[in-house]
Amino acid sequence: MKEKKIVVGFWLRLCSDILDAILLGLFGFLLSIPLKGLFYQMGENGLWLGLCITFLYAGILQSNIGQGQSLAKKILKIQVLHRDGSYLSLPQSFFRYTVIALIFYNQWIGAGLISLFPFLNNNIFQTVYGFGIFFLLISSVVLVAFHPLKRGLHDMLVNSIVVRKGLYNLEEINALDDSSKAKRAFVIFGVCCLLLIGGSYFAFQKVSPMQPLLAELMTQKQEIEQATQLVNISPNYNWQSFRQSDGTEKRTAGVNIFAFLEKSKFDDEQSRLAEVEKAVDVVVGSYSKLAECDYINVQVRTGYNIGIWSFYLRQNYPYKTDGTPMTSLE
């Protein structure tokens, strides 16, 4: 019979994370049955609730209180331990999960930081923040896959290791800790970072001609927020080319406005349409690049998102660039 490895590999850890996500999702769904009304009131701000739930779930259960085991880890018979075999303290476990939370809740955490510190609402912060999130993602995936002890940045920060329950052996773990393999893992990590930077540079060069269009749309976002009751607005400039049946190429371009509307107003069709028309009026009245567009599309959504579970209703409203409603974007 093949002897089980002490250190848990990348794929089993991934299965554990997926299973935890499923269990949390099921909990969120069950929670939404009696609390749906409250969640609708919270809307997308419910993501902060989801963040708190996952922090408590992972932080408490993977500490000494839960013997290093979330529910998924308990099912799969694996656990998080300190490198010396002891359990993580509660602060260590919370700190370890912070890295993971930054990855999965990055958009909302970034929006929260900008809300608290308005001076961060600039391209420099958004670029640095974006690279930071990608760095955390790579360091939490690539290093786990290639490190001899299958440790990511979140493990190294608190000196933790994920092992099969009941098999911890310090001498065998020390024997597995091959410095040459660790160096190789960091080299691969470095190459991935360089590829990320290079890919981002070429992507930026490709979209740089669109920057003036996108920059002006961000101004439109602020104007729409002031003129309507739409929130969490995300504007973009969309363009695509396709070959028609006669062989000629056709290019379409348009302004898309994605926004959230509180459910009672969304359910009232007249109120919903009124908010959409206000947004369209802002774009038609002040977007200087509208002559280069073929349409304006406003997608309004409502529902709730508590991070671990979400429910949405969406409705598209296409308009011509003069503000006249269209039946479709075709």
C-alpha cells in the first residue's frame, strides 16, 4: 500500500478550497431564505457581511480553536499547522486568511479604501493596487504548486504548513524542505511576475488609444451618480468588428453603463425607466465622443450579494446616440 504524503499537495488544497466555497455558498443560500428582505436592503453592500462570515469561518476554524480544520479540511482529513507542529493562534489564522480575502474581495476592498480615502481615486493607486492583487494571486498559487512544502505567501507570513491530519512529523518535513526546490519555486514565481508585467504592458499599449474615451466616461460616472439613484456604476467603451455575409467588415462601438438600483425602485418599471433615462441624458448631453459610437446601453441590476451567495435580476436598455430607445442592439 502506497504511503500517504505528509504535506498536502496543490490539487488536494484546491479541492479543499472549492469544497469550502460550496459549503459557504450553501450556508449563504439557507441564510437568504429567512433574511432575503434584509439582504435586499443591503444590496451589494452585503459583500461586507460575506467578508466577515468567511473571515470568522476560516480564521476561527483554522486556528487552535478549530484544530486547524475548516469543514472541508475536516472532511478531507487535512489541517493547517504551524511549521513546528503546533496550531496557529487566532491572530495568526486571521492574518493568514487576510491574503486570501484580499484576492477574492479585492474589488470591494479597493472601493472601500477609495471611499474612506478619496485621494486614492486615481490611476496610480488603481494600477498599483491591481498589480498588488495579481502578486498575491500568483504568490498564493504558483508557490503552492512548486514549493517543496507546498507553501504560499499566506503560509510563509505565519510560518504555516498544510498536512494530513495525524501524520505530522518534524523530521520528515525538514527532510522535504529542499532549498534547491524552494529556489526553483521562487524563480518560477519571478518569471510569472515578469510575464504579468510584460503582458500588462502590451495590453496597455493595445488599449491606450481608448484611454481618452475611458477617462471621459469616468467623469460621466460621477455625473450619473449625482443625477440618478443608480449606484455602483461601471461605465465602459465597447467596440467589436465582425465580417458580414457579403464579406464586408462592420465595426460597432458603444457606451455601456452598468449600475445597481435598489429593489423597490427596480420593481417599479416607471421608476426604473426614469433612472435609466436620466443616465442616458447625462451621456447624450456631455459625452464628447458620442459621435464615434453606435449606441448607448444601460444595464440595470438589482438583488443582493453577500459574497458567499448572490441573487440578481438584470434589464438592458439600449438607446441610439440621440437618446432614442432601441428595441435591441442588433
